[in-house]
Amino acid sequence: MRKTYRLIASIVVVAVLSESIGLAVGNKNAAYFGGTITTFNDSKDPVEGTLDTTRSDQLVFTAKDRPFTGKTFSIPYSRILDLEYGQKAGRRVGAAAATTVLLGPIGLLTLFSKKRKHYLTVGFKDESDKDQVAVIELGKDIVRVTLPILETRSGKKVEYQDEEARKSSK
């Protein structure tokens, strides 16, 4: 009977953690979260990929997620109108539930940890001179590098949604 409870608890932990890991953007990756880019119109979820800031003339996003693997969009730095950076903090409820099942009340301590999602909003003009926008979720390891590069190459200052976002980007 005890083995059955452990097996069920293990399955619950794997299910909860795999779901939260599957929805998270890799630390060094990015995800197209939404906007007016038509390349990913058919996507119901954010499309994970890589953000290339090494080109001197444009920002390039390349998708890794199926069915969009290899599809790209680019934003010329000279056409960027504005940049905005913000965060969304949330509690790790799924992880807390899973660890509580395994460890009892001690697992509730997981609720004290927060996960942060980092969002960059880029407003720009397309080749037809129409206003466009792209909301990109940045992995936590690329925030501090990406924002200064975009400011330098576009000539636009990043607007921060709040003081907490300003602190985390430094």
C-alpha cells in the first residue's frame, strides 16, 4: 500500500513539474509571446526560439518550436519606435502542491519562492510603414545583455514598467 502512494506521488510530481518546465522559456532563449507578426498567427501558445542580437542592422528571432521550427522574423533597428521592459512575478503553486504531497507540510515552503517572467515589447514600423508590435519573453540569462544592445543599436531608451523591472535589468 505504501509503495502505491509513493508511485502516485511520484507521478503527480513528474506531471506537475514537466508541465511547468514545458511552459517555461529556457534561460538563454526567448519566446514570441504575441503581437502583430503574421509569421506565428496560427500559434495559440508562445513560440520558443532564439533572439539574435549579433547582427548590426536587425534583431532576428528564429523559432525552435514545432510546427514553426526555422521560421524567423526580423526587426530593423532603424525602424524601432519604442522599447518597453517589464516583469510578471508569480508563485510556484504547482511545485508547492507536488512537494507537499511528497514532503508533507514542509513542501509548502515552496510557495515562498517566486518565478519571474521577463517581457520585452518592441514597437516598430514595417516595410509598408505601418505600426507593428512584438511581445517577446526573454530568458532570465539574456535580459541584462539584450536590453543594452537594443538601446545602443536602435538609439531608443528602454522604458521600464516599474522600479523592480529596472533593478532586475542591471
